[in-house]
Amino acid sequence: MQLVLTLLVRDEQDILEDNLRYHLSRGVDRILVTDNLSVDRTPDILRRYERLGWVTVLRAEDDTYDQARWVSRMARMAFDQHRADWVIHADADEFWWPERGDLKSALALVPAAYPALVVPRHNFVVRRSQRAPSVRDMLLREEASVSYLGRPLLPKVCHRGRADVFVEQGNHGVLEASTGKALSAWSGYAPIRILHYQMRGWPHFRNKIEKGGAAYARNTELAQQVGRGWRLLYEMHAAGRLRAYYDEQLLSDEQCLAGLAQGRLVRDSRLADWLAALPADFPTAREAEGGA
């Protein structure tokens, strides 16, 4: 099985390398990354992995967060250039965790009749005492997560490789590009879960909403309900209320203990433990597809 991961990134220096190393260690053969106007160390990290032969870097210069178009381009490239059997579309803060084995063995469980798979997401929370949290010290996960709008957190969808594909905004659905018909997605037993680390300190959150919200506002082709959570937070930012919203999401030690006791939170160190166990020279010690 040939497995390709795509990423759309902007200013993700704090988490990007962990994401790349993790997914390469779980069966991903090639990573296609579209960098949309990053100004931090994100381009440097990508160039290093590109030189090593693991990553193909694309650029998106429009400041319109046209995610569907950019990700669909990578989806077709994954099949046309890398003969992908499966394609996973992730964000930098999403780590796709197979319930058993690696990602390839998990995807092999999807019945052949289904061209796509629905994958649930679970948010990790930030404690009030954590000023600059990372995936290595965010160890409490919500059992049932909600979006910025307070609604159940939408799952993501991955799919079998194909040329005729269009990935919807947010990576929540996949269509047949020529007809606009949704690909049938298996939503039974989920062999993969997405560990989601969306809040990683105030500076990162503010930057994400400032740039992402403004980009959504510039995209006149998208309906207003698309990206509604980001748009709402951008309105809060414009009104000077974003920091208050962020602070409300942080949990005190007492809230964490109560959440654990009530079963709303669970301790989950799987990702932190996995990253800590990776050899320091991984993945440079492993031969990349096609050589480095």
C-alpha cells in the first residue's frame, strides 16, 4: 500500500516537525505540503525535509484560505505522481492515530466497497498553568469534543487514491470532481482517531485567528457559513474579545480533576510517549521513497 499525507500549513513551527516525524513513523510514504505564506521557521523545516526526500513542498501565495482548491490539487498529485492507494488530508495540529498497528494496517480494514473513511477527532485541552503548551505536555483529551461554535466536532475524511477527486473545505468530505457526487465513506468502526491540538498558547492562537479570519473574509467565493467558527472568532478579535475567549478555554487544576472524575476528560499520553521513543535520527536514518 502506498500512503500519502497532505498538509496545508501557515506558521506552524512549533508543531510541524513533530507532525512530519510522527506520520512518517506510522506508515506514511510521502508528504505533500502546501505552505500558505508562512513567515516563521515553517519554510526552513519544510526545506530540510524536502532535501531529505520525504516532503514535496508547494506554495499558495493567495491570502484567501482557498483550502479546498489547494488540498484537492495535492490529492490529485498524490495519485498521479505517487500512485497513492490512500490519501490522508491533515492539518498541522492533527495526528492520525491508528487504534491497532500502523496507519496502513488500519486503512486495510476499510471494506473494499468504500472509497473513503470517516475519522473522528478529539481535542486536547490546555491547563491554565501552561504558558506555551506543546503536544508533548498536553496530556488531557476530551471524550466528546465540540467546535468553536459549541457544536459536535466534525470528523475528517480520508480516501482511496484517485484522479477524479475534490476535497471539500475543511477536509470534511470528498467528492467526485467530475460529477460533484460525494464519495461513499465508511462510518462504522473507526480504525483511526485524530488527536487534535488546536490551542497551543495565546500567541499561536491569536496569529491563527488574525490571519485565518482575515483570509476567509477576503475569499468572496465561499459561502458565509463556510468557516463560520473562524469567522466568529475573527469578529471577536476585531471587537477586542478574543483574548477573553481564549482564557475561558483554559482549565484550572480543579476543572481538570473534575473532568477526569466525571469522565469528560481522559489522560492520554500516547502521542507524547510515541514521540519521546522515536530515535533522534529518525527519519534521516530511513530511506525515503525514491531516495534523498
